[in-house]
Amino acid sequence: MKILFTNLLILFKIYTILGQQNLPMMFKNNPTRWSELNWVEGSKSNNQWFKNRLQPIVVDDTIYLFDNYRGLSETGISYVYNGFIIKKMNKITGQKYWELLKTYNSFDNRKAISQFQINENILNVTLYDEGNPGSGVSDWNECYPAHISIDINKGLVIDSNFVDYTDHTVPKFQSIAGSEGESVITNPRFYITQDGYVQREYSTGDLGFIETNIDFKGHFLSKDTTRTFFKYKPYDFRYFDNPDGTIGALLISKTFNWNDREMKYLKYDKSLNLIDSTDLSHHFTDTISQFNLYRADQGYIITVTAFVDIATRSEKYTYHLFDIDGNLVDILIYNFRDGIDNGIGYGWLFPMVDIVNKRLILTHSRQNKVSESTYFELIVSDRDSVDRIMRIEVDGNKDHFRTQYATMMSNGDILLNVAQFAKNNPASPNWFSWIMLDGQKMNIVSSTKDDIQPSDRLKLYPNPSSGLITIQNLEHPVNVKIYNLSGEIVKSLENVTNQVNVIDLPTGMYTMDIRNNQISERHKIMKVE
């Protein structure tokens, strides 16, 4: 009995030391609806690398998750992308309906996800296919198009297509080349068509889209180029598939040191005919060191500019949120504090669209000290500062994480893709999880559906406006103060009963503070020409 008790004590101590290692991330106070760990059976924990490739597909209460896999050879050399995992989940309960995992453990036959397409009960997933099986030749910089067809009810591959690799007349195309994410300028993608495939990429040499049509056997059919025009020296170009079927793109060019700058949002139809072009340049008036990230999320576009002042050791990040038509929706400014934010054990910022409240949210996974647990918080703009609306801590201090991807469901729940790491080594995450956080417990939506939030009492329209803004639902006169993004009062009015005229304000984003004995609300407004 004494020996058994000693063994149990040893096991308890081992578990305590390990913490949550090799488990889906868990938080204190249970804000998590569900967690789903990505895992390859038979592989070691240091060989469990997954990279989110595509935004999840949400259909009613069903969600499809896509990750590319990076494995290691027996000698410890990275295969780079050499497989993928696709899952069908219930987004409310976390029930997993099915999982499809494919790994290709050789340097001449690797495959990775490109794009997806749902057609009735079939999920078609196009692949980058290295396509040199048995050759011993590694050439992941180029690839062939391929696809698999999955029965969405059973998760079974019911059809697939791979080209004849022995046919030397079949061309190869640029691949993702094993990069960690989508490359900055050139981002080749394969889409399935009725006649075969189309590869779309952006050419830095030709300064335009190149679309190459290929039949299912891999043979060349046709090639089209759609050119873009930059005002200054090209800096970056990103494109993405909009929810309405159009193609959105952000075009960035500049002169030296950002003295002159061009930011444009371009909208194309499926045939790459230009529908609209919106100049966003006037929204970016701050000093810029770099335009270092932007992404599309839920039909919105998020940009972030950074300014690093070496003399004062300060960093300023300005996030802009635009809708699918290029209209400015929100701005969030985050100032790093010297000795605080840059002195932490680990920190990671990731922007997300709050589709419930139509605003920007900055997600923050952070570790203040190596001896403390990681925590996760949500940050929103509050006039000239930021407001942390929620903070949750990881259960235990042995595991830490960084947010790889974040998006919000229509009910306010937040879906995260996180990289988890132990021993305070964020450079080497050991496993990856999908986590659904409860929108009510994260202060996104009210816990009582019938509650009317104060911010819902008043409605302002039109917004954006070039002149008069009507304040709807006012029962008594109010005092109004309008602040610019620096927190300065630019307009002050008393006894307002219906409308506010902003015609005299410069174009830009403002906060309107509305108060009387019954009301205290702040609304973001946009002044346009």
C-alpha cells in the first residue's frame, strides 16, 4: 500500500509539473464553449505544427476548419508543408462530426491546401501538389494543381484528381513554397473550375493579376493578365475573396520614408473586371514606419500601420476597419509603453472585427513574467484611449499561447486558433488548438437577450455624414461634445433637440459625447466631404 501511495504521489507531482501540456487550452472561470486539439497520432509533441490556411466556413451551426501541417523527418529536418487536416464541427457544442488528416512524409510528394468550394453536399478542396513521388527530388517551389472531393456528411474522400507526373508536357506552377503564411506580394492560389483549374497569382514583374487556366490533366488552356497601376513605388498588394463573391484588394505605394503615400481598395468581379476603386489615403495621416499587416475578416478589411520612434523608445499601432465598399468604420490606436509592454515575457496582438457591435477589437495574448500564466484580453477604442473589456487567464502557469487567428461568430462567440508552448519558449510551440469563447462571458453580448444596452437607445444617421446628423430617440434636450482622435474637443453644443451640424469639421473620425440627466452615450461618427 505504501508503494502504491508513493507511485500515485509521483504521478501527481509529474502531472503538476507538466500542467496542461498536450491538452486543449483551458481558461479559468470557464469562458470556453469548447476546445479542439489538432494532433497526429504517433508523432512527438515537437512534431505537431499546424498553420491555419483558410478562414473557417460557417454554415448555420456547422463550422469547417482548415489547417496545413508541417512535420519533421526522422532526422529532425522540417518537411515544411507536407499535409493538412480538415474538420467538421458543431460551432455551438464543439461536437466533432468528422476529421480528415493527410500527411505525406517524403520530400518529393508533399501536398498542402490551397482553396475550398462547397457544392451541395460536396466539399472540393484544391491542393498544391509537389508531384515527384519516387524521384528523390525536392522541388516545393513549384507544384501541380490537384483536388479532393469530400462528402460533407461522412467526411470521406469520394473523388480526387492528380495530374500525370510522367507527362513532361504538363507545366508546373509557383506554390506557397513552404512559407509560414501567405506571401506578401505573390500569393498563388488554385481554384477548381468546370473545365479544370485556374491559378491566380499577383506578379510583381507585370504588376498585375495573372490567371492561368489548366484542364484536369494539367495541360495549359489560356492565360490572362489584369494590370494594376501604382502612383508611387509599389510597397504591397493583398487580395482576398469577399463573402459576396467579389474579389477585394489593397494596393499600397509610397515614396521614400512615406512622405507621399497611396492606399487604395480595389473591387473586382469574378472575371477580374474592376468594379470600383476607393482611395483610402486620406485616412492615413499619421507618421508611418511600416504598413505591416492587413487582413480580411467577416466582409471587413483591417489594416494596421506602425510608427516606431527609436529616440523615445515608443511604438504606436493604428488599426483601421473598413467595410467591403471601402468605407471607414472604426479606428483603434494602441501605444506600447516603454518598460511595460516591451518588457513582458511574451505578448501578441491580433485584430478582429466585432460584428455584433460593428467595431474593431484587438485581441491580446500576453505573459507578464515567465513565472506567471498567460492571459487573453479584448481591447476596444475609447475616444483617445483604449478600454480592456475582458481579461481571462490560462488555468495554470505551465502552458502559454499566442493567438494565430481570431474571428467572431454571428452570436458574439469568438473562435481562436492558438499555438501553445511550454517551458516559456514561444519560438517553439508544441501543439495547436481551436477554441470557441462564449460571447456573453467575454462581454460581447448581453447575458439577458431582452436587456436594452444604453448604446442602443440613440441612433445617429446618416453616418458617415457631410453635414447634418440626426439624433433619433431623444426625449429631452442634450449637451453634445465632439472629440477628435487626439481627445481634443472640436465642437461643443448645448440644448440639442434633434440635429448636429458637422459641416465645419475636417474629414475624419470623431467621437460624439451625448449627455443629459437620463442619457450618457458616446457614438463614433465619420465626417466625409
